[in-house]
Amino acid sequence: MEYQSTAFGYQLRLETGEEIHSSLTSFMKEIGIKGGSVIGIGALSSYSLGYYNLSENEYLRKDYDEAAELLSCVGNLSYTAETPVAHLHVVLSNMNMETRGGHLFEGVISATGEFSIIDSKIKLNRLDKEKGFPFLDLPESLILK
């Protein structure tokens, strides 16, 4: 991984074979990022996607061992207790230009991964709420009515 500081955070380039989540969470620990937003594009050699089934309170997960273009990756960076979490959603395209998307559990870079991190500068935490879903906790947030 290579990175450069920007006015609002960081620009990262992941290399062939690097896994997106582990790279982002390692970067969070190394640099001291407390939370933020992430966007990215690139190419993957394999990946795992999920869909959260609200009625069952669990993720449906499917693994893919195929090349795909990472058309869009968006998400946020936070912590569960002291463990960094990259919560990411993606849209991917296969070689027939058919798209699929969902929650990204795992993605291995095949050529390059280019990511922008917007550093929130505040600690963002995930807490289990009423349905056991790890919601982003904003303890000092304002509620609009």
C-alpha cells in the first residue's frame, strides 16, 4: 500500500494481493484514524458479498472466485470497542459487464485499488442496537424533527 496525505484525509493505492478490509483497518491503526468515510475504485480477483436480511437479523453471504471491476466502493470507518471496522458497500462488474453489488465482506485486489479516506477527526463507534445490527453511534448528535 502507498498513501499520501490530503487536505481532508488520505489517498491510498492498494497493490495486487492486498485485501481491502484488512488494509484499511491496518491503516486506521497505523495512522490513528478515529473514523471517517471511504470511497474507492479498482479491480478484484475474488470477493465476498452480503445482503442483510432484516427479518432473519443476519447477513446472507456469497463468495466469488472471479475477476471483477470495482466500479464503486463507499462506506465508513469506525470502531467496535477498540477494533477498527471498515463498513463497505460495492458495485462490481464482471467481464460480461454484468453488475452485482452489496455489503463487501472481503475483496482481494487484482491490479490496483484506489481509495480516498475523509478523516472525521472524531471517534466513531458501532453499537449493537435493538435488532443486533451494529449501528453507527453518534452520541452527541442532534435530532431533526
